Amino acid sequence: MLSVIKSIVLHGLEGFLINVEVDVSGGMPCWDIVGLPDTNIREAKERVKTAIKNCGIELLSRKYIINLSPATIKKTGTLLDLPIAIGILKSIGIIKNQDFNNMILIGELSLSGKLNKINGVLPMCIEAKKQKIEKIILPKINAKEARIINGIKIVGVENLNECIDYLNGKINIKEEQEVVTNVVKNEDILDYIDVKGQQTIKRALEIATSGSHNCLLIGSPGCGKTMMAQRIPSIMPDLSFDEALEISKIYSVAGILKNDFLMKKRPFRSPHHTITNTALIGGGKIPKPGEISLAHMGVLFLDEFLEFNKSTLELLRIPIENKTVNISRVGMNVTYPANFMLVASTNPCPCGYYGSKLKKCICTEKQIKKYRAKLSGPIIDRFDMHIKVSSIKYKELNDTDIENSKAIRERVNIARKIQYERYKKYSIYSNSEMTPNLIEKYCILKNKAKQILDKYFLKMKMTTRAYFKVLKVARTIADLEQSESVELEHVIEAIQYRSLDENED
């Protein structure tokens, strides 16, 4: 007898509906799973057979053929265990009179028949809703995560026996929706009120956050680079529910979504400089999101930037520009979002005191040149802002008139709202994402401002990309001032945040 059970698989964040076709017939006893399964799915036959046996159901020696359709899509993971088991049980008559047309089943079986937790439930439920699926049966431990999505019935089951009894109408399981409609505001322990002095740097980071501009902090040890970067989340714009859902999908696939099942704050990722290329960019046999995708809509902070492997840094170039990362494997091509704000900090030389007024640099010219060689021209070009950080003066340690993060975030929220209204028909959210056409439309300079920028462009031999980045930063400064046009003072301030241009030849 042939039975067809619907399920779903993921390639990255994209879901694909799968028909699990099970045929049980006479003939030479065998088990075959076809339809481009990976090793995990081929091993499902042992898990499924043992789980069914341990649930007290006797399987006869028959010919079991399981086809995963369409066969052109590669299937990975263990979440097809449950639909395969239910398909077999329907084919042999254990499950009766059940319509599976508008229902999908997902879940990994243990040998005892218990359903284990699976990753990626959130994007699966979103895809199922798009496909007008009415009900999802999945492991009970994943049910709360799935209930974030409104408009679809979620049934969480503990084990295979409970699933069989539910499908046969012997028990009733609540299918209520728990709709999450709000995201908490930022309430960070780290606050800029802790940072004495450094008003210029705080202003620069406020601009960077307002326009989601990549920035590089350069300064000697102890001047506060890391301290200020770690407080950027406290001034990030408030997170909308749709943005929280998009971030949560990535964390769900990675299997690191926390117990509240919805990201409540913008991510702040700070990997160590020994990180591997795969961990940073993403990948693996079954491609998983890397740090750049986990930082989506948040901040990727790379402390001690020049201590990272040079080849690792070069891998960032394309994702920074495209806002996505593409991972290719045999039989599949996975794309993860990577729209993050890159913040990096570095010392100016190996000893850290080149140009410092507090301590003499002991590095040779050759050492400094070798150290800075890791920072290639194309990588420098990817930073909208280069910010030199100096040590604070002794008298600033007694400063009590310090602005807290809440006050800064209010200005950031206003600037982001202006940008959202300006770009909503273009499906972008910040000034850093402007295309050349949008720059031409929204960054019109008056004569004097254009003359100053053109003069700087020629003097510093800037690339076209660097020129456009100055315009984007100037546009953000204008938005913070709630100015419709980009004025001369906005351009001059934006130019000041290009301290490395003088080193480029």
C-alpha cells in the first residue's frame, strides 16, 4: 500500500516541501530510501525500525521503498525520521482515516521512539505558512519556538506512540497559538555613561550606528577602543518584530536560539582572532551560518583586527559589499544573509604606541610596515570610517557631565526612522546600503561642499568606493541633524573620519 506524508527540508534559510512516499509490498524483504538523501537520512531506516519496534509495533518482513520527492532537491539531516515512520505505519494500517494533505510532520526519532529536538524549526514554519499548510506536527520541545508564527496550528508530541494516538483520534492535544507581537527595548548593562571623555569618538560611533557604517578604531593599548565598541549595542536602534524574526531564523538554523525563542536584541558577535575561515564565513558538510550571518542586523566586532589571519580578513570583502554570503556544496547552494555593521579595532604597530604621546614606540620601520601590510587597500576601502583613538587626559577622569546611552539611542532612532521612510520602497534600511543611483539622488552637494570633496578626492587619491562612502557618512550626519540636504559642514565632518586615506598611495 502506498502512503504520502508531507514534510519540509531546509537549504540555508530556504524551505522546500517534500513528499515522503512510502510503499510497503511483498517480495524480497528490503529497505531502500531514494530521492537524493544524505548519510543521515539513509541511516534513518535503522532508527525508524528500532523506534517502531520499541513502541510495541511488529513490522513484518516486507519490501519497504521510501521515495523523497522531488528527487532533484538534496535532503539533509534527521528531521525526516517522523514522516518516514508515520508513512510506514499508515501503509501497514496502524494509522487509519487521516488526511495528510494540509499537514506536515518533522522530527528526529530516538531508538526508544522519543522525539528529539531539531534545529531550524522557525524558518520551516514560515515556509509552511507560505505554502498554506494548516498544521505542523513536531517534537514537543520545539513547539514553543514554532508558536511564534501566527496562522498555523502547531501540535507538539513527546514520542511516536503519542503521535500515532493523536492521528488516530484517541487523544487530543491543544493547538493554541502563542503569538509574540512585541520586542523588548534595549536594556544593556554596558552604557556609555561609564566612558570618561572621548567625546569625539562617541560622536563618531553615534554616526556609524545611525547609518550602519563600518568603522575601524585605531589607537594605543588602554585608550578605550574595546570598551567603547562593546557599548555600541546600547545605542543600536530598537528592534522591530519582523527584524527579530529574521535574526531568530538564523539562530534557529544554527541551533543556538535561546529559551525565549525570539531574539530580543540586535546581535553583537565578537569572535577571537584565532577563528577559522569556516566559523567566520559559514560552511561545513551541511552548511551552517558563520559569525558574519549570526551578526545579521547587528554588530560584528573584530578586536585586535590585524592579529586575524590575512586570508580570513580578505574573505570579508564580498559579504561586506553584497550583504549576503553564498556557500556552495555538492548538490546544494546555500545563501545566508550577512547585513552587519563591521567594527574593528587595532593598534597602530606591534608594540601599540606608534604616534602615542604617552609612551615611545619601540618598533622598527620594517616591523611597522609588515604589521600594517595585513590591512590591504581593498579591506581599508570597506570601512566607511577610520577613527583614531587617543588616550584620555588626566583631567577628563573627573568629568561628571557624561551623556548616557539612552540619550544617544534616541537620536539614533530618529535618524534611522528618517532613513527607513526614505528607502522603504527600495527594500533597504540604512544609508550604508545606498546604491550609486540612490547616492546621486539623495546626496546632492552644493557647490562649495562638492569643491571641498573633489579637492580631497584628488589630493588623497581616493578610490570611487571611498568617495561614495564619504557621501554616505555625510548623509547620515545630515540625518542626525534632521537636515534634508547635505551641507558643507556635514561633508567636512565625514572627511575627518578618513584618517587612513593619507597612507594610501
